[in-house]
Amino acid sequence: MILAVDNGSSYTPALFESIRKAGAPCDFRAFDEVGEIGGYSHYILSGRRRNNRAMNAANASIIRHALDHGKPLLGICYGAEMLALVSGGTIRKMPELAKGFESVTTVRENPLCSGDVEVYESHAYEIARMPSPLIRLAGSAACKNEIIQYGGLNAFGTQFHPEMTREGREMVSNFLKM
């Protein structure tokens, strides 16, 4: 069973729909209604609209649990930023909002995608510093760290919203097969 966490992004309904279409058994919960996190096989963290301390704490707890137990994790936009922060990295406000379709190029082999993929951006922050064990898997003209991975674990972050394009939904489907 997968836990998909709604952090208030306007794109979360599309994310939940892509998970449903993939046929994966999933528990869809708002960040403040998650409860016990131990019984899930995979974790997906949505983007967000606003910063919220309780949301940050809930997502950080899920990330630590997934990493500590070697469970697959996919952090989307805000979820990727939280993965970086929990791992000791930093984020920064971008000079301008990244919004719209973007071509992302993989720079390292990974199980989510390969080559160039079209994605949808909608973020004002980006991952600035990536400490070890975070690995950069893909980048774009808009953002250097579009896809990241935590070491050799199946723990990933996408700065973009994969739920908004066909190729992005394939990434979600690939993640769900892990």
C-alpha cells in the first residue's frame, strides 16, 4: 500500500489520478491526517502552495522513515526540496517563477526516466546545495537539480510536477513499480 500525501498543491488531484490509473493500491491523505506511517510500502509527497511548519514536520518525518527503512520515496516539487533539506541541503528563492513546459535532460542513468523528457514546472524555489548522499540525476535550463536521488536508495525528488505531462506520469508509474 502506498501513502500519497496531499500538501495542498493545485496539482495534487492530477497526481492522485495518475496513481489511480496506474492501478496501485494507495491511501490518499492530507499531510495533517496521515497518522501512522509505518505500514506503507511507498511514499509520495505532493507539492505545496504555502509554507507551513506542521506540514514541514510531517513531511520530514515521512522522509526520515522512508530513508531509515529503505522504502521507496518520491518527493514532488516541495517534496524534493524537503528531501534536500532533511539530507542537509539548502533551497533558495529563484530570481523568477519557473512555470510552464520544460525539457529536462538526464545526466545519470536512473529507473525513473532516460534521455530528454518534457515536464511541467511550477515553482519559485529550487534546491541550491546538495550534500552527499544526494545525487543529481537530471537538470534543465530553468533548474540545475530537476531530479535527485538519495544515494543508492529508491528515494527520489523531482523539482517539477510529473503528474502534469504524459512523460512525467510514466515516471510516476515507474516509481510505483519499484
